[in-house]
Amino acid sequence: MQQITFKTYSILVTSIYNGYFVLNILYFLSIGIGYTIKRERKVFKYIQKRKKKKKTKKGETGKFST
């Protein structure tokens, strides 16, 4: 009797855990995708700004750029 209840309990727990796991994966994926898109945009804008700066002020940025 105890074994059967334990089995059903474990199945319940695993199903709930799997459901939450899938939900969490989807949630994190959506957040991650949004974050990476935002980050890519920021990096792209930053690179564009740096390129513009390098073109305009060559002598000043030459000292600080590594």
C-alpha cells in the first residue's frame, strides 16, 4: 500500500515538476531572447558610436583605445 501511494506521489511530483520546468524554460527563453535582442542593439549602437568617434577624433581616441 505504501509503495503504491509513493509511486503515484512520485508520478504526480514529476509531472508537476516537468510542467513547471517546461514553463520555466519557455519563460527564460522568452526573457533571454528579448534580453539578447536588446543587448545586440545596444552593442550595435555602441559600436556605431565608437566608429563615429574614431573617425572624428583620431588623435584623442588613439591614446585610450586598446
